[in-house]
Amino acid sequence: MARRRMVYEGKAKILYEGPEPGTLIQFFKDDTTAGNGEKHELIDGKGVLNNRLSEHFMEGLASIGVPTHFIKRLNMREQLVRAVEMIPLEVVVRNVAAGSMSKRLGLEEGAPLPRPIIEFYLKNDDLGDPIVSEEHIIAFGWASQQDLDDMVSLGLRVNDFMSGMMRGVGIRLVDFKIEIGRVFEGDFQRLVVADEISPDSCRLWDIETGQKLDKDVFRRDLGNLADAYTEVARRLGVMPRSNGSNTGPKLVH
Ligand code: C5P
């Protein structure tokens, strides 16, 4: 069989050409990075967990009418997605002060915010993904005013859905990041949630204990990251059997 063509390799995923035009295969790696790639480790089974969790969140979003790029999961590490034109922005939605917002504004981590706050960051590794304003986005043409309105609306819908789902399993959705792409249908374009939604891109705290169940476990050396993600998957009823770690058959990819 001919080797398939790689379209893009990022820090945690690889995109390959899909079986049909307009599709891509998204492969989830075990590579885990923080600080714009300064800290890097392979965490056994992380890709398997994120593939499964992202499927779970994207399917849930689709079920309430939020459009996503997700088509179907293919295997332990791969999913079939629609090819979209990515908007070069990260959309961060925050419910509770944490991370870079706490640092930037001197807010105590864990302080509830008066309402969900949306921020935009420019996707540019060389610049360390700087925060940008709506003025910057419009002036530099990264997205239109209509796109911005649609991104805010998508971000808030994802927040409502994800907050509710996580709350149901005793987890607080502190904040998260999504990436958004354009799909063209005839003369029209619409925006869809793309990339992934996983504990790599969310802050998830146990409601009772405050225990962190997200990538901060890795960023801040708080313990075993795969165990934290497995706990999220277990509570959601996703992957009850194996976390893909070395307890079972070795993965072949
Ligand atoms: O670091 P910061 O506090 O700005 O992150 C906000 C949220 O966005 C966190 O949930 C973090 O995991 C996510 N994020 C991400 N990818 C980035 C930056 C932030 O997934 N490049």
C-alpha cells in the first residue's frame, strides 16, 4: 500500500491526507510539550486518551448542533476529520482565573470570574502565541467581524456544553482553548470547531478536592499525566478498559 502523505506535523498531532478529497486523518501522538516546546516528554497512552476524549466532546457538541470538523474515529490514535481552512487564532474561554490570565492580571488562581471571558491568541510559535485584541484581528485581517461574532458564539456554546458535561462528573471546567476553521459550501462559508478538545487544551479541576486533571499536571510536575486523563475518561464512561499504557497489548502504529 502506498505510504500516505503527511500534510502537517504539530507538537501533539499529525495530519495526513484523507481517503477522500476534503478529508484528513488526524493522528494523536504521545508527545507532550509545555512552554512552547521547551519541556517535552513522551507520555505513554496520552494520544490514545486524547483521541477518544476529543471524539467524545466533538460528538457531544454535534448532538446539540455545534458544527465540528469531526467525522469519525478510525482507530486508537486516528480520526477522520473534514479539511478546513484554519483561522490563525486560539480562542480561550475562561470561567475561573488561572494560568496566564492570573499572571497577567494578578488574579489569584481559582477566583471565579464575573462571567465567561473570551480571549484571542495569535497562533505563532516564534512569538509565543501572543494575546491579541479584536482590533488587531480585524485590522490585520486574521478574521472578519462576522467571524469574530461567530467565534464568540461558538466559544460560549462549547463552554456551556462542556461545563455541564464536566459538572455532571464532578469536574469544574476552569478554562479551555479551541481552534476554529472555515468550511466552504458553495458561495457560503461557516465556522466549525476544529483541532481537538482534550485535557491537553482544558483546565479541569475536581470539584470536591481541587485536584488538577489536565495538562497542568505535566506543566507543573504534579504527578502522572496519563493517570489524570484516564480519570477524566473513566468518569465520562469513555475507555473504561485500558488507558493504552503498558498494562495491555503494545500498540502498533
Ligand atoms: O496558558 P493559559 O492560561 O493562557 O491557557 C488557557 C487555556 O488554554 C488552558 O486550558 C490551556 O490548556 C489552553 N491552551 C492550549 N494551548 C495553548 C495555550 C493555552 O490548549 N497554546
